[in-house]
Amino acid sequence: MDIFSAISLAEIVSTLVYSFLGVIILAACWWVIRTFAPFPIIKEIEHDQNIALAILIASVFVSLSIIIAAVILS
């Protein structure tokens, strides 16, 4: 029995489309965060070594990823 016989082209295309859509939404959220932050986020994390801000941004991305995945799967 062939492993790939159960996979259809529509599943592959929908997976690629939804993955691309998820990446676009995450990029848009990153743009919103950077635009409305009262300070430069990259400078704070890289140069000033602000670990708390890095953890906060990472948790925002993880939570957004979970929400986007739940919406796509529903």
C-alpha cells in the first residue's frame, strides 16, 4: 500500500494556503506591535538585553499562533 495514496492535491494546496495566510497574519501583528510601541522593540531586545520584553513578544507570537491555528482548523 502506498503511503501517498491517501493524500489529495486539495489537501496539499489548502495546507499551503492556510500556512501562508497564518504567516501573513503573524507578520501583520508584528507590524502593528512595532508601529504602536512607544519605544524601538528591536533595540530594547538586542542592545539593552531586555529579557522581559523578549519573553513578552515571544508569548504574544505563541498565543497568536495558537489562535490562528484554531481558527484555521475550525
